[in-house]
Amino acid sequence: MSTQTQERTHVALPEVARPHGESSPFLLLRHSAIQCKRLLMGWLRDAPTIIQMVVYPALMLVMFRIVLGDSISSATGQPSVYGTVPMITLVAAMSGAVVSALGLNIEQRTGLLGRFATMPIHRGAGLIGRLMAETIRIFVTTLLILAAGFGLGLRFEQGWLAAVAMLIFPILFGLGFAVFVTMLATLSKGGQLIQLVAIITLLMTFFNSGFVPVRAYPPWLQNTVANQPMSCAIEAMKGLTLGGPVGEPLLKTLAWSLGMILLFLYPAILGYRKAAASGR
């Protein structure tokens, strides 16, 4: 018995292999992918989240078609679906970002972010993984909305390559908005976040070129409507389906989206770190 105990005492344990440092780019990518998968699995298992992110935008598209479709088409001379489909893809990107930000608030209050901060995980993985999950969510939701729009009469008059290029605009716009909302989520409570973002979303939804053409608005409001970020993306997406200018609205969309990312990313990083530290 003593011999077995002695043998166990002298058993050499294998050394822990650490080919990459905790802050290496390889681990950042790997840990971000794990965080992305965690968020996606959580969203898929939560019925209210699926309804808010997928079902609600599709129903909204159908309601716009039933209630206002013929009126808008007769007033503009173009099928209303070419404006409402791009608009709904952007609305879905915004509403999904709000749901994700509320989830971030819950993770902070329950201490989950704090537990992640004490683990050997790359410090940037939480935020980057969240943005990766947002990109996948926006991509899938946009595909579903485009499929619903196709059933309502949307056709890709400029070819399938242009149809694929349409997916870029909701993703660009959605990522910029997601960074903005993430910053707000780390600085405010859930109820305050909903109230603030609901006002912004409502104003942008009803004052853009997808709802009605810019010329339908009062003259003093037309420049504002034409150059707000949703209108820029909508006009580019219209050009890629029905035909029309794409270059100028593309540049404006890039300016708005990258501007939001550059302006709000650093405050979002600081807020995320603070939220993780407060939950320890």
C-alpha cells in the first residue's frame, strides 16, 4: 500500500502548454467566436427574442403593404415594396440591437460579465463576440425580410450580384447602430435605454425615403430626411433593385456607419470594461 502511495506521490504531471499569450490575436479571435456562439445560442432558445428580431419585422413589412402599399405606389408611380423592404431591414437591425443591449444589461446585473472578467479570456472578446453575433443576426434577418419582400412583389431588376450587394447596407448600418446602443447600455439602465432608443428609432422610421419619397416631406425638412443614415442606405438599396444612383448613397452610408463606429467604439469599450468590473 505504501509503495502505491509513493508511486502516486512521484507521478510527474504534464506541463500546461501555452502556445499563445492571453492577449494574443489568435486567442482574441478564438474567444470572440466562443462568445459569439454563446449569444447566438441564447437568442435561438428565447422565443421573445426570436419574435422581436425575426417575426416582428416580417409582420411589419406585411402591414405596411396592406395598409399603405397601394397609396404609396399610386402617389410615387413605383411599387412601395422597393422602399419598405430596405426600410424594414434597417428597422430590424435597430430593434435587434436594442434586444442585444438589454441582454447586456441583464448580464451585468447578474454578474455574468464580472465572472468573465475573472477568467483567462481575452479582454476584447466579449465586445467583439457581441458584434460578430450582431453581424450574423442582421445577415439572417435581412435574408428573411428579402424573401418576404420577394413574395410581396420585390424583384432584383439589376441582377443577383446587386441583390447580394444589398446585404452590405443593413450590416454596415446595423453595426454602427449596435456600437451606439452598446455604449448606451453600459451607461444607462434598461428602461432608460428602451425609452431613448425607441424615440430615435420612431423618428428615423417615419422620416426617411423608404416610408414616402423625400419630395413628399415639407421643403424645410427634405434635406434632413434625404441625408439621415436610413435614407442613404435605403436609396442605395433601391438603386440595387429597381435602379438608380448607388455611388453617392453608398458613400454617405459608409460615412454614417463608420462615423458611428469610430465615435462610439471607444466609449463602448470603456463602458463594457466598467460594467464587467462592477459585476465582480
